[in-house]
Amino acid sequence: MLLTGTACTLWFTWEALYPLYLNMQNALNDQNVDFKLFNYGNIALSLGLLVLIWAVSYADLFLIENGTEKKRR
């Protein structure tokens, strides 16, 4: 979960920041800013997978905590 969460975080960061960087370069070079550079599908997919991984991680933590608490009784 740690590796896939890190990979999704990096993927989301790349999909969100790289088009901003390209648009900044275009603006500095007196070219038109193009918002078509953003791939909204990949942004949504990476963010969705990241939220899913976080939810599974918290559920796993909750289940482990409840399982060890029942064994102590």
C-alpha cells in the first residue's frame, strides 16, 4: 500500500504540475496559455486511486486494531 500510494501521489503531482509548468513557459515566451494540456481523466484517476488506497489502508488499520483488542480479552 505504501508503494502504490506513493506512486499515485507522484502520478497526481506530475499530472497536475507539469501542465502548469508548460503554461508558465508559454506565458513567459508570449505564447497562448493552453488549458488542453491538462489530462483531466488521468488527474481524476490518480486522485481516485489514491483515495481508494487511503481508504483501504485506514480500514486495514481499523480491522487490525479491533482484532488485536479482541485477542487481549
